[in-house]
Amino acid sequence: MALKSKFITAGLATLGILVTTIAASAAPAVATSNVNVRSGPGTSYAVIDSLRRGEQVDVQSCRGSWCYVEKRGADGWVSANYLSYGGGWDRPPPPPPVWTPPRPQPPVWTPPRPQPPYWGNPRPPRPPHWNNPRPPAYPVYPNNPGSSVCFNGPNGYFCVNS
């Protein structure tokens, strides 16, 4: 049941997007002369209204040389030969754009953030204890015959003669 409701919701969302896309795809046009508005795309269809020269309409779709228009009054089909897209004969051209320079702003000085002294150095100084060599892991005794080495072991103090 949940899957069915998800499909219904997705279908309604898709339908809503399609309807708004179709409604937003109307193109403005202007009648170039007086023309009849008909009930279908052709002269064999009945005249239902008329457009006056310079009247603005919204073209919804075109089929061949006929366009379906929405306007004040009855909507219908008009020959595309009598429509001008993007402006009419009585519409003045838009004024040229006026360029205004931006207002100068005073400069803003931001002080640099303080940084530790070694941040500019590619290799920071090493800690002092890193510079001393490590003592060997076992004691080194001279290898002299007759010498002895003594250890303090877990069972007491003992010596080894070499």
C-alpha cells in the first residue's frame, strides 16, 4: 500500500511540473493586422472572435501555419502569418541601457593575523633532545683478555671473566 501511494504522489508531482511548464511556455505575440480568431486550425472552421491590429496575445502552441492564442475574450486559432513575435508595430523600442559607474568605496585595511615565528620557515627548529645521539642499547666494554664484567642481576651481583 505504501508503494502505491508513493507512485500516486510521484505521478501527481510529475503532472504538476508538466502543467506549470506548459503554462510557462506561452510566447507573447502581437497581431500585425486585423484577423479572425477561429475555432480550429484552418479557414474551414467557424469565426469566433477577431483580433485588432496591435492587440497582444499569448501563443500557446502552433500546428502548421496556425497558432492557438489566448487573449481577452474567446481564445482560438489565428494564422501565424498575422502574428509578430517579440513586439508590435506600435510598441516603442526599449530605451538603451544607462551605465552608472559604481560608487567608490574607501579601502579597508585588515591587519594580518599573528603567526608563530617558525610558520614562515619550511623546517621548524627541532626540540633540543632530538640533537643528542642515543646511548647504545647495551654497554660496550673493552675486549681485553683477563678483564671481567660484572652485572647486577635478579639473583644478585655476578661477574664474568673473559
